[in-house]
Amino acid sequence: MRIVEIRENVASISSNISNAYIDFSRMTCSVVAIITDVIRDGKPVVGYGYHSNGRYDVQGILRNRILPRLTDADPDSLLDDTGNNLDPFRIWDVMMKNEKPGGHGERPVAVGAVDMAVWDAVAKIADVPLWKLLADRYRGGVADDKVWLYAAGGYYYPGKDHRALQAEMQSYLDRGYRVVKMKIGGASLDEDQRRIEAALEVVGHGRNLCVDANGRFDLDTAIRYAEALAPYNLFWYEEAGDPLDYALQAELANHYDHAMATGENLFSHQDARNLLRHGGMRPDRDWLQFDCSLSYGLVEYLRTLDVMAEMGWSSRRVVPHGGHQLSLNMAAGLHLGGNESYPDVFRPYNGFADDIPVEDGHVRLPDSPGIGFERRAELLADMKRLLD
């Protein structure tokens, strides 16, 4: 078998929402297609991939560095030992050839987008859902039959008052979610408390609500928020300070007994190790949010899970950022703790299979080969529009 062609383009996922740090008015993402010479149902097998929101498209890195290495490589060097399928690890090594350690920047985003397409193609060629392929390879064939989700929303946008926030949260409950998330840090502490209390009137209990500061706070502000949040007994308090300020995170743990979450803006297994060494994260209550599509893909994520196991962390404490189907497959196949979901924002690069509803805060996975993009009609149509 051979890779016949690799295509990339840029998708817009812009909207007028904002968090405490950025707005999404010009947000983009890179989309990738890997076309193979394997024929199924009269058509070539194509693997699709893209990266999560929050990082802009990486077209320059893809065109100038990552993709030329793959197209210039010996085709056999990209295959597994059988010669009948692609090898994600060998492909990853080719993509990273002549790249220095560290200095991750936007490079892990580019590799992550291609890596997603590789795994989609691998599972399609194997004619199994990706979650089953992962479970068979790495978890003794045992996969979760459903995945816990939380609905991420509660963004700031012009004119959004408490009633609009409450209506949004109610809409998530109506669609089967039980835990929801909202943004903080884009208003004063007093106003954010009023917003939290308005949301709690709808969701009913702090254990049904997460809050996310998107790295906005210095230590003093993070502690002031922690003291104000403590009585609510929230599901988690997310990314209070800069993602690389492990000292802030460690000190915050001395002031906040309830669960915290962070990790979506860390991009390698070395970053994960440093967080667990120095960030004061507590394996009995805290959550890790590493996003494979922003951090060199699933190949690197497997290394991250190994680091966690070495340091006494269960994979069940991982709930990936990103709200995409790759992480959903990983959650089921690798026994993660759940997955983020974006019911309304970043369309169409959000959501899961159209025909599988969220029920009591959980979703089942499709049984079609690959990641499952073919069961998400709006997303597949947009990727084909950009890449065909």
C-alpha cells in the first residue's frame, strides 16, 4: 500500500465569543487529508484530521516542513511490519526529523493534525473503529462502551446577560448533559460570582458546574477566586494561571481543597512530567486535560499516559480538551476519564456522531471504521469541500 497524496487547507471556526484571554473572531484550524491506494467500496481510503480550537492554523509549518518530509520519504518507511497498513510511530518519526527537542510552539499542532488523519486511515484500513483498535492494541481488547462528557460553554459575548447564560446551560441539560462548564476571569470577581450563582440556579449543584479562567490570573487573583469559589463545591476550577507557571499551580493547591484542572496548553510528555513533578497536582482529586491534537498527536499521547502511570496517576484522571472525535475514541479505547464536548460552538468542528445522542451525561461511540467522521455529516462535508 502507499500514501498517494496528502492535502491540507484552512477552515474558519470564528465566532464572536471570548474567554478571559482571547476572542475567537478570527479563529482558524488546519485540516488534513491522507489519501491512500487502498480501495474500499470502490473508493480510496482517506484519513482526515484537524486540530482543536484555541490555536490558529499551521499551514506554513505543514507546507514547509512536515508534509514535504512525508512526501519525500521512502513509501515503505511509512508502513508497519506487515506492509499492509500505515505505522503511526514511523510516520511520526519522519515528521519530526531534524526537529530539535523543546521549543514546541506551533509545531505540535501541525504534527497533531496530521497524526489524527494517520490514525483515521489506519483504523479504516484495518476496518475497525479507532476505539476498538486502541483497546485491542493497548488495553487487552477491553473498551468502555460509553464515555462521560461535559458541555463546554458559558463564553462571554456582547450583550450576554445572566438570563442568556441560564438559557444556554438549560439547553445543555435538555440535550442530555449533566455537567457543564463556563468561563470566568473576563469580568470582575463579583460579577463572575453572580454569573456562577445564576448558572447554579439551573444546574442545581456545584458538582454539576466547572469554571475555567483560561490562564488569566496571577497568584493573588487565583487565590482570591479560590477563596470565593470554595463554598460552591464545584466540579473543578480550571487553568487559573499561566499553563507553564507550575509554582503558581502548586501554591494554589495550598489554598483550594476542591478539584482543579489544567494541561490543555501543554504540548509534550515532558511538559506533562514537569506539571506532575512541580505543579502540585493531586492524583486523588485533580484532572488533566492534555489535548492530543495540539500536542503531537496520539503517538505522543501514549507517551504521556506512560509518564502518568510511572508517576502514580490513573488514566481515568484525564479528560482531554478539544471536544473532538479523536479524543472520544481515545477515551473509550484507552480508559480515560471522559471527554470535553462543544454542543454549539466551533461548528462544524465540534460534536460527535449525528445519530448517537447524549444520554445521562454519556455518549456511545459509532461502530463504523476509523474515527467516525462519516457519521458527522456537517463536519465531513466541510472537510471534503476544503480538501477534495
